[in-house]
Amino acid sequence: MRNTRFSGRFAAFLLSFLAAVSGLRVPALASGSVSVALSYQADGSGFRLARRAVAVSPGLSEEYGYADAYYGTAATALDAIVAAHIAALGEGNVSGSLTVGPTGFLSNFMGDGSGNFVYFVNGSLSGAAAGSVRLNDGDAVELFSIQDAYAYSDARAWFERDGKRAGALTVGKGVSFDLALKGIDCVIYGEGSGAGLYGYRDGIEGALAVLLADDPDGGAYIDAPLGETGAGGVISLSFDTPGLYILSAIDYDTDYGFPLMSPWLAVTVTNSGGAPAVTSSGFANPPPAPLAPSEVRTDARTALGDTLSYLVSSQAPSPQYGQEWEILALARSGRSVPAGYYEGYYASVKDKLARVSSNQLSANSTDNSRLALALTAIGVNAANAEGRNLLAPLADYDYATGPGINGAVYALLAFDAKNYAIPPAPSGGAQTSRENLIAFILARELPGGGFSWSGAGEIDPDITAMALQALAPYKNSSADAGAAIARALAKLTAAQDYYGGYASWGSVSAENMAQVIVAAAALGLDPSADPQFTKGGGSAVSAMLRFYADGGGFQSASSPGAANAMSTYQAAYALAAYSRLLNHQNPLYDMRDCDITLTEGGGGQSGGGGSGPGGSTSAVTEITVVFRLIGGTIHLDGAEGHSRYIEWIPYSRYSFEQNQVSVCDALLRALNEAGLDQEGAEGNYLSGIRAPASLGGYWLREYDDGPYSGWLYSVNGVYQQTGIKDYLLSDGDVVLVHYTDDYTRETNLDNSGGGTGGGGVSGGGAASETEPPPIAASETAPPKENTLPDDEGEDPDEKTDAPREFPSEGWENPFSDVSSDDWFYEAVREAQTSGLMVGLPDGSFAPDSPATRAMAAQILFRFEKEPEAAGAEFDDVKSGDWYADAVAWASERGVAQGYGGGRFGAGDGLTNEQLAVMLRRLAGLIGIDTTETESEHYPRFADTGGASEWAEAAVKWAYPKGLLAQESPEAINPKTVLTRAEAAHIITTFLKLAVQRSE
């Protein structure tokens, strides 16, 4: 990673890594003095300024002639640096020992005029000028002078204990304890070229752990060596004498390229003999944890919507030939564009074609490939654009590969975009084939894997990712391509820095991450969650989002602040590729889903294909969509729990006399006709809806029911990341808008959230057993392997009248999200020990996740010990589905009959009344009295009047037996979607009735 192209005068971390870009979060601060911990290490021999608490006042830097971005309204890192000088040298020596350049970077600190400085705030690299970083009370500011003046590369080191960063440790005398030395490699490349973090070091071996002692001048020097760190950076220590010990570590191995920015660890040894315990993280405000994939996806959705708007309104309001990448990003994201937008672009292409006699647009073959990709995305046949075959020049192998590896990459992508036939090569030219384009790419693989522009030297993540994009369709059909892909992925993983970024030519840029994201999506890998694209501090997606410019667009590494055209369009089509992956659509360059519709004399737009963003709409003058709205309740008095999911608008059809209908259009139409108000839709993000007057007319908004609560939408059962104005609907699409307490449990959004077993809310609500909704809901239940096997020694074909019982012995709770304080604890215990409910693969039970009809069928099937049944006869239940046998049994025995029309609705939310009907039918099969009871209290429950006619008898039967979930002692909503916890309570109550019957 060495780079010898430096200017003579070197400033610390430069504007390409502004704090606003880097994603390092510095909390807002009210004006006023703050107390911070300061330290300064000048070289490997110790600290010129030992770690100490220093009072920092806003405006302190101005008092000494320096200016920061806040002009005395808030304390900044520059104020802290001035305070450090005062603390170490006195008030009269600041000006002579501190020099701050016109851009706000240090060139002289405490008399060191090397200009090679870097500083961290709360353990996080601050790439901004010190005067632009605000401080909070209790922050820790650490300054270092770069030790490796040749490559400007040091390693930020720290000690860990039991996986925690340790700033202070307490241990008994004579007690042995282990510390692990870890770090992040930091590289600074020179003025104007940026800086970055590279390669998290999980263990630094061969470093020398040392004791520090106080220097009379206020610093700390090395007092005694303690030994070298071993495998994994681990060193074992013990101290026999009580007292305070300050530990650090040094490494003078400059050949390695990363001398240590020494850590600071205070060890207090006591007489008590207690076990070692970390008492401080080392920073008053520890560095923020990286965003979860679900949070990254939310941020990516916002950035994509804003950036596409920025493209249309600012960068390409009237797109012309030459803006193919902007067109590709818009078309493949399904962005709604102004009328005539793509037609206008195509007109400029036709003008270009009219001015060139040859189909070869320029000496660079990538111009032809790029245009072919853009035209295909908007619905133009690139092999017959105005009678011109733009792919014909690429049939000349020498022309196609002339630019080098990128020429071969984009030629292959262009041919494969619509599975275009490769024309015959022009007379005398070498014939291009898919095979020789692949061979050309593979021949330029670097030793050990990966690719570079020249075919030599170190891996270039940008070029490597492009090669992967072209090779991805051949991963399984070509053994050579598959092996090269595997080697390239390994190289990309190794090249990724701690925060998820990739560097080319000494600079981390949005473009690098954009190409990697497209490559990952082409291979079906999630670049925000797959281990190959994540590190301890972030992922490829979160790293690219660090370059996002507020209001839309992306910044470049060399020109931070404002949006850059190249960075913006590459990030835009990368986010489109990422969105398509999450929405289970074709990869970015696989345009077999695009209809060829935009031709001479014809209009329209294509781009996404099928039903979904950018689907072909030009031939449609009217479309009809189906819309459903499921709301919820608000937790009373901040009580923990979950929303009662209530259907606010049932499945309804809405027709539009236009072909450009967005989710927002359908939402506003449905709300208007239902008399419901909303907030935020006009701004492309739904934040709140007012409940129907019959339910109280309250507002239900984002965050009302917890930090992860809010409104989601799905189309045809698949959750979407696109803004509601940006997702264009096709004829027959079904839109579900629903509220959720925890979006991380929705399976299409974040599989780590535990929603797999809960089934999500998709399709939930009060579905009728006799009048089906017009669409199959998503199937989001647990996989087949979660079903329990038959008990040992039982004949699965032999039905028994004795139901499963639950043991009364002690229970070892296997669920991470169930505690003895939960109201549902006993119900979950009984459901699990009886074998009726088994939880999720991640060890959770997901008590607040919605229950589904498939889940209910499976539970009752287990209750009956899984007897053999004929195959399911429902269009939406396929052989091999984890619930297929249970549904077949439930249908055959009459326990659950489905909606009619061949639909069972396996993934639909299970309602109070639906489960009551199922249980009453099963009760009749096993000999429990099914006579409905006219309880004198029943009429007091006003909501029971909302029970469906087909369920009323079952509701009246279930109520006095405790087989209904109640919102309050006097409130029952038969159409409420049950949670898994409520289902467990009802099922185990029914189990007790069955046990009593058998006795």
C-alpha cells in the first residue's frame, strides 16, 4: 500500500474524508464548555501529552487567532487542540508551537512541524479539519504524529479483553489475565488524494507491550517492557503489587509498513484478588456500532429515491446521447420519469446515429456497449435501432477487446443483456464469441485471483468487480469462470477495509463500492450482509453511503462536498442493482425482463419488466390494481407489547385511466375513498395514517410503537425498498400497506430479525373463509426442517385419540427472546415442551410476530401427531412446501377449508375468528363439546359484532373457554391478527381442554 507520490508539505486527513462523508457520527452538542480526555503521541517512544482531562471552551481557538466552523457557538476539536497546548506548554506558547493551515489542518503541533498528524475522536478516525468537528462532554481526543513518514501508514491499536475494547481494567493482585492487541491500518496518501482505513487487524503479533511512566513535562515515557504479543495478538500478564499501571504497545517494524499508534490502558491492581474486569471502554463515548443490514437498506432506499430525483431534476433533466449510465440507473430502478423523457433521450440517439455513417460510434468499443445497454433498458432493440445494429461492430473481436479488459467486459454484458445474437464479423475481422470474450477476461486474471487494468500488479477492486459482473452468468456453466469468480471474491474480501470500503489507486471512492455492489447482486449475494462484503465497521453498501450528498447525488473522493456526476450515476445504478436483488428481480444487466416497446412512432417505457418497478407499461392505457391497508393500535401509556393489527381497508380494486401508476397513487386513491388522512406520502415516504373514525380516528405514525415501528408496503407479496412514488405498478398488481412494530422481523427486509417463523404481516388481517381476497399472499413461514419428527417408536400412520401432553418438570428455556417475566412465558413453555411450536432457527420464538394460517395448520397437525393425508389441492400450496402435509390434513379433515377458488392463503395472518373456527372443528373431531354458549357477558363485547357470519358460532363457543385473544377485559376483535405468543396461549389452553376430555 505504499505510495511515494507525495507533495513536500503534507496535511493530515484531507477533505475527501469529511466527517459528513465518512459516516462517523459525532453527536450534536449544546453550546458550552466540555471536558474531554486528551493525549498526543509524537513517536513510538511514548506520549508527549499523557492522557488527561482538559476543559474546552467554545471559541478558545478564536482567542488565539484561529477560526473554526462554529465561531464560538460550540466546542470543537480545534478548541481541544489549543487547550492541549495550554495544558502542556502554558498560555504564552500556543501561537509559536501551533500552526493551522488555511484549510483547517495542522502543520505544526507542540513544536512538531512535520505536518503529519492524525486524530481520533472517541476511537473513530476523524477525516475532517479539526475546526469542523464538534465535541461532546466526556469525549476522548487522541492525536498522533504519523511515524511511517515514507508511506504515511500507521496502525491504530487498542487492547481488548473478552472481546471489549479496554481503556481501564481492574484486577486482583497476582491474578493472571490476557489482553489482545488489535487495530486498524491507516494510510494517508497525500494532499488532494484522500486517506483511508484499510484492513482490520484481528490480532497484532510481535508487538512489544510496555509500561508507561509519568514524564515531568506532562507526557508519558516507556518505563519497562512487558513482553511480545503472541498468536492473535495475545499477551498474558499479572501484577503482584497493588497500584495503577499504564500499559501501551510499540512496533518499530517499518518494513511491515504500519508502526503502531500506541494504545492506552489503565490497569488498577487491587488487594481483593478479584477476577479481571473491563471498567471502561477506553472512550467516554464509544465508537458507534455499524448499522444493521436492515438500517443500511432503509438508508439505501432513501438515497436511491433522492438520487434518482436528483438525476431527473438536476443532472439529466433533458437526457442526451452520452448519458447512458444515468438512463440505465433510472430505467432499471423503475423510477417514474416525466412524460416523453425516454423518448427525448432516444431522439438524441437517433440524431447521433444520423451523423455517423458507421454503426461503430467511436474508436472505443465501450461506447457501443454502453449505448446498447441503455437502449435495451428503455425498451429499444439494440440490434435494430432505426435499422442500425449497434452490436454489429462488437462482432469484430479486435474492436470489442481493443480497450482491454473493460472492453471485453462490456461487450459481453451488452450481448447478454437481452441474449442478443452475435452477428458475423465484418470482412477480414476476427469473429467475436461469448467464449473468446470470457477467455480474454480470464487470461488477464492476476496470480492468485482478481483483476487489474493492466493485468499486472495489485488487484484493482473496480476492475475486479466489473469482471465479476460479466462472468456472473457463467458461474455454473463454466468451471474456469466459476473458479475465477471464487478467487476474485476472496481477493475482494481481503482488500476490503474495516469500514467496508475498497481503494483503487490509493483512494477509497463511491465508484469502487458501486461496482462491487453490482457484482455482488449479479451473483445473488447481499452486499450489505454477506460476510464476503462486510467487515467489523460496515459493508460495501454502508461504505458507499458514506459518500452520499444530502439532497441527492454522491460525492467523489477528490472533490468532497458537492455531488459528482460520475460518482452519482454509478452509485445510482448500484443502488438500483441492490434494490433489484432485495426485490427478487433480475440483476441489473440481465434485461430479459425488458419488453421491446420503444420504437419509431411508438412511445412508452420499459426497464424493469413484469410486474414491478419499471415494468413495461407502454401498451396499457388503463390498469387495475388491488389495494389493502392494515393498521394497528398504539401502545397505551408506553406499555410494552405489540400492535393489534386491524384491517383498515379491505382488499379493493382501483382502476386508473393511465399507465404510469405508482404505489403512492394507489395509496392516495384508496385513502381518499375511505376518508382517511395521511402524512408524508407527497414527500415519497409514508410516515402516518389516521385510523378510521369507527376505531377512534387516532393517528398511527412511525415510531409510535417503538424504534423500529412504521409503515411498510409490499407488491405481490414482496416487500419493497423503493420510495412509494418511484415504484410503478402494472395491471393486476396487489399492494399491501401495513403497520409493524418491528420492521426487522419482516422476512423480506431482514432475515436476521426472526420474522421467518412469524410469517410477517404480509397478507394478514381478517380474511374470510368464504370470500377470498383476489391475490395469494406471500409465504413467509419457517422452512420444512423446523417441523418435529414423530415420537420415537410411534407409527405415524396410526392415529391416536390421546393428544400430546406437556410435561410438568422444569424447563430449560431455549428461546433468546422469552423470559420468565413475560405474560406468555408459560404458554410458550407448554407449546414447546408439547412439541406444538418449535421456534425459529436463530434460537428465538418471535412472540410478537404475526401468526399465519400455515402455522396454525402445522400446529394442529402436530397436535394430531401428523397422520397421513392426501396431497393438498390448493393452487397456492405446492408439494414440498413445509406446510403442505399439514394443509392437506386440515383440508381433508375439514379443520381448515381455505377461501375457495383454489386458495388456502398459507402466508395470511391468522385472525382470532379463523383460529376459533379451526379449533371448534378439531374439537368436534376429538370429542369435545362444540355447542356454542350464550354467555350473559357476551353481548357486552361490542367488537364481537364484527365477527364474520361464518365465524360467529365459533367465536361464541371459543369465548367462555378462553380461546380468544382480548385487547382488554371488555374488548374482543374477532378479526385481529394474532401474534405467535397469543397463538401459543390459545393453543395450549385448547390442549388443556383436550387433556381434561381424555381424562
